[in-house]
Amino acid sequence: MKSNLHRMFAVLIVVLMVFSVVACYGNAGGSDKPEAVVADDIVNGDFEDVSSGAWVGWTRKDAAFNFRGVTDAEKVNGAPIEKNGTYFFAGTVGGNPAMRGTLTSDPFKLGGNGFITFKMGGGKNTEKCYVEFFEQGNDEAIAKVVNDECDGVFITDHLLTKVVDLSAYVGKTIYIVVTDNDDGNDVSWLNLDAFKVCRDQAEVDAAKAEHDRQFAEFGPKPFVEDETSNTIENGGFETGDLTGWLLLDGTALTRSAIVPTSQMYWNDRMVYGEGEYYLDGSNNGAIQETLLGSIRSTKFTLGGDGFITFMMGSGNGGSYVALCDGNTDEELIKQENTYFSDPALALTLLRYYMDASEYIGRVCYIKVVDDNDTSKGGFAFINVDDFRVSLTKDEVAALEVEQMEKIQNETYNSPSYDDLTNLRNYYTNYPYPVPLQSLTLTAYADNQVVDCGTVDLTAFVADAKAAFGSEDVPVAITKVAFEGNEATEGFDAFDMSAPGFYTVTYGAEYNGKTVETAFTVVAMADHKEIANGGFESGNLAGWTILTDAWAKVDGQYPGVISAESYWGEALPYNQAGSFHLDGWNTGIGEPDPWAIRSTTFTLSGSGFISVRMGGAAAAVKVFTADGTQIGYYKQTRFHDEFFPSVGQGGSWADMGTYVIDLSAYLGQELYIELHDEVIDGGWAHGFFDEVVTYYETAPDYANLFDTVMDGNQAGEIQIPWQLAENLAA
């Protein structure tokens, strides 16, 4: 009997405890928050406590608000974040934008003057994203705050200061519930920081002033236009924002797209823009490529001789710039980025000219359209800069020369992509509306391979030409460089008795202006090795191009680069020496094939040769001098898994050394072809380096390897050599 009474008493205690918890806390906000010790202030309201790697002072429910969203970033999706301290919560960092859930604070006793301030970003859909405040024991919110100033265009992820008056609840136990019920992707997340109880009115006033300052800085600017003006406002975005531009539709072209021209893309590539700012439709990937939208300039009356110029990059997905009628909105002239080339001129800003002389006197405006035609491939965003309208012919002529000389005198060049060569070629060949009055080379000298001895270099520039406008200008050699030494004379009988690479600079001079470029002469002492097998001349000297689509740029075929790694993960190429042949930089599209042929060599020594190759499309063919194919070898290491680690078994553009046994052909004259082949699926690229055609003794390939850093992974890895299988056998 006594035992039964004890059991009944225990059950009663449990029931009373459960009832007490429910009655005390209720189901406020649907948070399922367990009873907790009431703190004297908001616990970890600024999210600075990251020591445990998990939420402190807050409880997450469902998928949104993952702790990994607590970040020290300075920007989110391109928007500047005015965080307090080091950390804040960013919704897109914390998970997929479509994720939903709640974040609930620990209960706290409301002190101070009862006002609470905090910072809030995102949450464009105010019916689904909000912050609520509850008194413990009451399941009805006592206050609700939404980010109704987030328009998805001007104000997006910016942390705006919010002020909540809970002064009627001083001394009460309060808790906060943040809700994200938006499963879309149109600013469908919340950013949070700096939940704080104010001590006095001065702190409240300071928070309100900060909000007003933020809205004035980040919010939409007054749009004022004078259609009688011959110019547009802020054509170069030099205000650092969209002042002078009116949103027409969409959310692709926002203030977040206005970035410094000094900002690199792809880690080491310049856009070569004008002034300090330009509009970048992707902001280095921070803005979603799938977003659409358009903006327009202030209206103007077209004057001068009716010429318009601007700079444009990317835009491969149907994006464009248009001159529009200011009264009917008709698109009068439409210009796409017809010179887009990936990767040669991917995001690089290129100057375009419009001859709109037939519309002189008409009220017009400039429209920028960010479209997303996925059938055209990637880069479905647009970059623009430096709009100038109502130009005269004289102004256009001066700008053409200024632009050309600016690029000719540019010194920075990406080690990963040969930007300047391609950019100079663009300006050399652009169909200018006014004949270009600049000194330019119109025909170039070719690279040469010679036997060591005395060489007449002047014969090699016989076909090179230069012009100033329509006037021909003579071309001459100015210097020859070899292993750190320079010569400025004796070019008709030049001593090339030492084997190696001789850089021959030539050019023209006209009225105090000069233009120069160079070609390479490879001097060879014997023919056991092919010429320039490691591409250490920095170009394709010694190689014959077998593909018509591989166009020359400034007299050279592009493709040889100096980068040792690629992408932000710094993945290794396994480059030997200072250069390699890179399939991304040939100017040929990924699906299309290309090939080059070496000089002939006499197979000597052991009869073994080797080549480094990478990429799924790489292959090597070997021929006798009469064109008979005797070998066909493919790259077999490509493996698109375990990204971004080669050490774990992934393989992309990294090259491995393949040893080829040609000993059956000792003493014969042979040549090699390097091929980028057509393959099924993606990654149709080839990468090559270090073609070695002479080994005195057979290489011990089973015990040899190349050592590289595994990208951003810690430590070195080894890429073993291997014997290549002859698929032609």
C-alpha cells in the first residue's frame, strides 16, 4: 500500500511539472522552446560567442539559421555589411535560400528603458520573414518587425538598424523569435546582428539616426533628368552607386553591381575599365547569374555628330545595351557583346561605338538589359562602363587613339590568361566609325627556328608592316635579347652560335610615336630534341598550328601561359619550368578540337620520349617524317571527383608525365602532334608541357613522380609517371 502511494505521488509530481512548464512558457511563436534560466540581458545578441562552434543564447528549429551562417564577412551578395564587432548571421551563408525555420533567443529580463535595437538585412517578403518579441507565458507577439525597406534592388542584404519600443514590458521576461518561412530565392533569407537593450534615450536616438543615415546611403536616390541636356548623368558610375540610373524591371542590376575598377575577377584578371567604378552584373559571382533586369539612363537630346560610346563585357546570355527613343521607348540601336570570348575576353570591358547620327536632335536614353538566355551558354550577365553620348567626329577620333595607346602602354597582364594580347588585338581590329589615326602594326613577323650560326634577322621582318591611318610606315628591328644581354645592331649577320631563345623586338616610329612587338628565334645545336618542347620561349615558337580556327593575336598564336595553378582553389597544373600550353587560352571553344605539330627530330639515345598532358581531351600522336603515324596516346588520369583535391583522386587540368617507348624507331626522323580532341561530355580541354625527345637511358618511370602543392589543401602530393599505351598499335 505504501509503495502504491509513493508511485501515485511521483506521477502527480511529474504531471504538475509538465503543467507548470506549459503554463509558464506556452507555445509562443511555435518555437517549442524549453524552459531556461532567465538572464538579465540578451544572451549573445551580437553573435560574437563562436567559441563552441554552435549557437549560444539561441535555439534553432528546422532547416534555416544554421550556425555556419555566423560569419565575419564584410559583404554579402555584394552588399556592404555594417556589422557590430567581428561576427553577424548571414542567411545565405547559413544554408540554401529556400530553407525555412526559426531562431529563438533565451528568455531574458527586460531592463534599461525597454527599447531594443538590432540590425536586420534581407527578408524581402515581409509576410514570411520577420522578427517577433514575446512575453514569456503569452503566445501572442507583443511586437513584430519586418524589413519593409528591403526592395531587392537598392537595399538587399544591408544590415539596417531597427528600433523596437517595449517600454511597457520593463521588468518582464522576454524572448525573441526570428522566422524565415520564405522558400523562394528573391532575397528570401534574413541577416541579423547586434540585438541590444537600450539603457537610455540617447542610445535610442543614436540608433534611429544610424538607420536614417543607412537608408540615405543605401536606399534609392532621387531620379532627376533634363531631357534638353546633351549628356547623361553618371555615365561612368563614378558616384559609386546608381545615381542617374532608373530601374525599369528585375533585380539583376542593383547598387551591389557597382564595384571598383581595381577589383580583380578570377583572382588575377583586370577589367581595364575607366575611372574608379563600373557596373559588374555578377560582382565576381556575388550576384546570382540567373537574375534578370534592366535600367536606363537619364534622358538626353542627342547632339554633336551623333556618336555614342561605352564599354561592355560578358553578356553572353542575350544581354545588351540599347539606344532608345525617349518618348516611345523604341529600341533604335541595339548592341550585344559580339566580341565576347571565354576565357580570352570574358568579363573584360571592351569599348564599343554607336553611329546614331540619324537620330540627332531626338530625345533618347540608354538602356542596359541583363538577360538570361541559357541556350547561349554561361556569362548571362552584363558589365558596362563609361557611357558617353553626343560625341563629335573629332572627339571620337581622339578617344580611339587614347584608348589604343592606353592598352598599348598597359603593363599588367594576368599570368593565367593572356589578357593584353587579346585586348590589343581587339582594339587593332575594331571597325572604328572614324578611321583610326594611330600608329599600328598591320602585319607581323613569324617566329623562326634556325641552326646555330650567323643569321640574317632582317629577312624575318620583310613581311611585317605598320601604318599611321592610311599612310605606310617602315618597320625595323630595334634590339635582340638573349639570356639577359641585348644587342642593338648587326641584325643582318647576327651571331646565334649559342643555342636557345632569342627575342627579336621590331616596330615602327612616326612623329615621335612608336609601336613595338617581338618574335622568337629558336637556335638549335642539334636535332635530338624538338624546338621549344617545354614552351619556355613563352609562346609557340617551333610549333606549327594545324587548326584554322586558332587565330593569331598581335602576330602570335595564343595559348602559352605562365600560371602554375588555376581557379580560387589554386589547383596545380604541374607545370614544368615557367610556361605551359593551356587549352583554356587558345581562343578556341571547348567543344572544338585543335592540334599543333613539332619540328622533326632524330630519335636517339634510349628511344624513349615523354610528355606532360592533362585534361580529358588531351592526346599525342607520333609520326615518321614522311607522315606515317606510328603512335597514338591519350591522357588517362582525368577524374572529375573529390573536388578540389588532386591528392584524394581528383584530376582536371593537372598534367601527368607520360613516357613513350619508341625504341623500335631509333635513328629515324620523327615529329609529334599535340591534340585537343572532340569528346563526349564536358571538360573538353587539353593541357601540355615538357615534351622531351631525348633520354640517353630509358627513364625509370615506375619510380619517378612530379611533386606539386595540392591547391589550397595542406602539403605536397606526388603525381606518378606512367608508361603510355600506344592505342594505334
